[in-house]
Amino acid sequence: MERLGIEAAEAWMAGDDLVWDIQAAQKAGVRAIWVDLERKGLAEDAKILPDRITHSLKELVEVVIENRFLELRRNNTEEWRKDHG
């Protein structure tokens, strides 16, 4: 992240392992998307809770695009407010 010039809060991690991918990312302050390809779902007593869940790589790409769009929209709104008080 340092080489990319981004903070942990700006990053997302996607993975299929709740401990190694999701929990590790969240401990580092990174938002995490669990790719549940087997559609197991979370256990009722799950201690690790991903920020998002997808069930396919196509769905993962859609989530990434959606979040990027929302981020750009938010940034543009903030810039507009600065310029137009």
C-alpha cells in the first residue's frame, strides 16, 4: 500500500479464506470482501465478519466497480463543495 500511496482505509482485500484473507486484512485496517465461491455462507456464530460477501468473480468485479464509482462520486462532491462553498 505504501508503494501505491494509499492508506489501509482506502484499500480492499478480496479472498476466499476467512482467516488468512479476511481476518488478516481487517486486522491491518483494510476492508475485506469474502469470495464465497462454494456458497457456504457464514456460520451463525461467526467471529470473522467480512465487509462484503460475493459468490463469484464476476460479482467481485461488480462490487469493486461499484465502490470505485461511489468513491469518485464522493470525491467529486467534496471538491464541488470546496469550490462552491
